[in-house]
Amino acid sequence: MSKAITGFSKLTKEQKIEWIAKEYFSNPEEATALIKKYWNADQDLQKLHDEFIENTITNFYLPLGVAPNFIINDKKYTIPMATEESSVVAAASKAAKFWAKRGGFKATVINTEKIGQVHFIFNGSTEKLNTFFSNVKSKFFEGTDDLTKNMQKRGGGILDIELRDKTDSLSNYYQLHTTFETKDSMGANFINSCLEQFSKILKTEALAYEAFAEEEKDIQVIMSILSNYVPNCTVRAEVSCPVQELHEDTNISPMAFAEKFMTAVKIAEIEPFRAVTHNKGIMNGVDAVVVATGNDFRAVEAGVHAYASKDGHYSSLSHAKVENGIFTFWMEIPLALGTVGGLTTLHPLVKLSLEMLGKPSAQELMQIVAVAGLAQNFAALRSLTTTGIQQGHMKMHLMNILNQLQAGDHEKKQAVKHFEKNPVSHSAVADYLRDLRQINIDRIEEDFF
Ligand code: MEV
């Protein structure tokens, strides 16, 4: 193993690439050329992207697709989606079109509360700590005035601070459990700055608190950080129509389809192995819009999956029912999103995506993202319970296989036509291309001789 490199972050971009290319690649020139091929010719744009993170060497492309024809609360949207998975945009577009003919999607923001916690250890009497907290609670608000005044102007700020006794689970462990309203920003920086200020206030006030014994004055703050679990920052997305209108190009009757669909959802409700995949399908839609709009998809993923376990076992996020002849399919998920701050004003394609969505507020974006997730889930369940997923999936994957096999444009066109009526698999495409190329060689030879 080679020695650890020191001062790597201080090297220029060129030097970093040179080191990596020499250290890890059998053909350093080829690796360097590939890395540089992805640089943007517009140097200002490249610099902007370089500065998003540390040690940037190049750009990593993800396709940005669009799914048109979404009707959400009677408003038309074309939804931008950044994803590498072949069938996601097509499935969303299909579901959007299907539901546009049936009144579209309805979405409602239920609540918008964010959470942050100061975790600390206090060696002393809980009763005294409670009294101390009641006495100094207002200091936490006053001491963060500078940080909160802009947020307050926008109608947000710190909602409440609660002292939570967690000593049943861990000796001497307490929290300042704080709730925030962050309006159109996701609020991570705002929340973390407030919490770090709280931890300073907590320590200072404890030191000065006369009723504390010496050992009680020394509060040990373990950490101050927002929580990505936001069960009170939730949105509901829903579609419904009379069962008879569920009919489209499926071979089963609308009622049989509804029954099968509901059973598929029930299975995801009771069976965690299925629930995880079911919810992954929802996240295919959610993440693609979250990424396109410059939001933190890891935060969203962590929060959504925790929410899927809120009743004590991991379960489906979506639900379906038929009542009085009406089929309803819905889900409720937590989403902490922002449409101002962070990448939203920095990344040009994020700005473009937000403009495409009509510059939504954070609440409107929560609705759009939840709808994209529900649409994706509907499309997946519809395929799974009727034709199976592979037919559509492999059709979309065809282009990836053709690219892997280095098919030319003309070959791609012929292959797409051929596989409209034939099942796609890697070997079937390879065989088809081999035969096609052989036919072409035979033709050339015939023409030549
Ligand atoms: C694939 O990315 C997503 C699905 O597996 C979701 C599901 O099974 O519901 C098709």
C-alpha cells in the first residue's frame, strides 16, 4: 500500500488529477483524458461546480428528464426529474397522463414543523434542571435574536424549546428538543446555527446558576444538530376515480384490477421485504424531483424511511381503498424541502427546474414531490399487477444495452423497431446485433464481388 498523501486538498485541480491518474490507472493518459472530457468549456460554470465541494476533479452527469401532463390541485405541471434509472421518467409520464384524464392529483400540506436537538449530559437532580430550564428558557430565544430576525420577518423562527428527560434510556441524558418553522428554506443551516448557540447559552447559564451544585454546573453538551426525522412536516398526495374509470389498456376488468392493486398495497403494508421495494419505487419519483430541485435527497430518504416505521414496523407509505364504488390511492410522507437558499440559487439547472415548476413555494414543492412519488408507485403497481415490470423496464433499458454493445444510430433504430414486438434481454439484443451486422457484411460482400 502506498503512503497516505498529505496536503492533497492544497494541490491544484491539474495536480490532483495527475496524482490520481498515476496512482490508480494502468493508462494514466486515458484516465486524465476522460476526466477532462467532462469539464465544461464555460470556465465560469465549471468553477461554480468545482466550488460546490472539495477536491473536485470533474463533473458526474445525471440525465435531467421531464414528465409532462401532471395535474396537481387543478394546475398543470411538467415535472423535472434527475435520475439514472431508465424507466422512471416514462413511468411518471404515463401515470400523469392516466390521472390527468381522471381529475388529476390532489395534494395537501398537513404541517411544516422542523426539529433540532441539543443532546447533553447533566449529572444532577432532574427537578433542579427543570426549574433551571423554566428560569432560563427565554434566554435561548433572546440569545438567538440575531440569527432568527430574518427568518422571523419571513414568518418563521423558533417555535418552541422543550427540555426532554431521556435518562430512562441513557444515564444523565437530556435534550433541548426544539421545533422550528423555516418557511421556504429547508433550514438546515439556520437550525444548526440556532442549536449551536443554544448549547453555548446552556453551558453559560448553568455555570452561573446558583442553585446548582458544583458538579451540576458542568453540563456536557454532546452535540447540537437538526433531526432529519420530520414527522410533523408532512404532505398528503391522493388520486381517486370511480372504479369503472380505472379501465385502460389492461386485460382485466376495472374491479379485478382494483382488487389486485389493493392486495398488492396490503402486502406492502404487512410484509417488510415487499414494503422496502414498494417504498423504493415511491422514492424513484421523489428523489428524482428532489435532486432536480437542488434538495437534500439523503435527508429526505432517511426521514421518509423512518416515517415508514413509525407504527413499530416497516410498512408501505401508500394505501388504497374502494368505497362506494370510488377507488382512492394515497400516501402521506414527511418532506423537508426548500425553494430558497442552498443550491437553489447557485446551480443553474436547479434554477431552471424551479422556474419550470413556476417558482414554487416550499409547500407547493412538497406537493409536487409527493405527487411524483405517488405517480411512480401507481405506475409500478399497475405494471406489477398486470403485465409485470420487465416488459416496460427492459424496453427502456434497451438503449443502455445497445450503447454497451456500441450500436450505431442506424442499428439502434432497427433494434428499437425489432424489439417493439420481441422480448428484450441482454443476450437477445447481442444476438440481434450480431445477426444484423452479419447481414450487413454479407450485403457489402455481395455488392463488392
Ligand atoms: C424499481 O426501481 C422499482 C420497483 O421495484 C418498485 C416496486 O416494486 O414497486 C418496480
